[in-house]
Amino acid sequence: MNNKNMPFLETIYHLRTIEQVILYNKMAAISKEEEKETILFLETEYEKESLDYPHKAPKFNEDAAIWGAKMIYFGAQLVLFRENEISELDTFLPNYKGEIDASAILSADLCLRFLPQVIMEMKRLDADDLAIPILEKHFDDFHYAAIGFDFVSETINLDVVFSDDSLKQLYLNRVVERKAKKIAAIDTVKSELMAGFGDYKKVFWKEL
């Protein structure tokens, strides 16, 4: 992939291929060309990943995918650039504006799943970093990306998750894989897990 002089694309490419974040010495703007190239790359990544999805995969949502990519990109850069006003942070880290459905959640998750580690690094450096609550707020709706971390509230709305068979199964699988006890304790989640475990609960999750 020719991503020379495209720091945003290069960051997302490395994130997806070797799970490492590149930090730059300045907050670089994202050109339209770079955004377009990144969307094409993420669409390819989604198509590959969705081959292993249970049931029928929701369509790729390019708006949600590029939003999730920008959250991890700017969030990572803010680990270095710590002197920002709230107005600047709101510009870099806006809320998602589109409809939040299974397509949006899974497309954003391509990159958003790496955001909890960035937030944890921010907290390690400065627990009062103004960017932290802004980033954590995104997990109110996109909690699939934060399963297993402490950013997920017990009062999350699971209606969207359970309205799509593919996302529902992926969600439950991630809860089990990450032994996310707080989410597993939610009544609706626990009942689904127990139904799925059947007689093999001790094999999948003895402590639950």
C-alpha cells in the first residue's frame, strides 16, 4: 500500500495489520484524498473480517468506519499533545452523527476496539486529561468496542445489539472471550449466555 505522506492512512494501516499506533510530532489534518483511501482500506478489512461473522453481516458503513478511525487517530495523537481547550477537543473528537445501528457499530469497531488502550494510556499519564471523558462518552452507544474494560456502564441500551443476529452473537462471543463480568451480569445478557452455554457452562465460563 502506497501511504507515503498520508499519516492518517498509515496509522490506520499499521493499527489494523500489526496493532500498533504511530505517533507524530504534530496534529496533521486529514485530506479528502487520504480519507477516501482510508475508507477503501477499511471496507476491504470489513469484507475480510465479516467472512467469519455468524449469520448475515450488516453492510459496511463508511461514515461510521471513518469516524471510528478518526477517534483512534486523534485520540492517540492527543496522548502527545496535551494542552488543548475543550472547544478544540470537541472538534477533533465529535460524537457520531449518523444512525447507530448494527452496521455502524461493526464498521466503527474496526478501529474503535483499540481506543480503550489509548484511554488507559491517557489515564496513566494524566488522569485529569480533558480528552478522557469525551472519548469515554463514545462508548455509551459503541460499547461493543469496549467490552471487557471499565468504560461500559451497567445501564447500556442493548436494543440495537439484540436486533441484529450477527451483532448479537459477536457481542456475546466477545463478552465470553474477554470475561467481561460487568456486562455478563446484565440480566438480558446473562440469560442469552446461559441459553447458549447449555450444559457446557463450566467449559465456557465456570465462574459466571
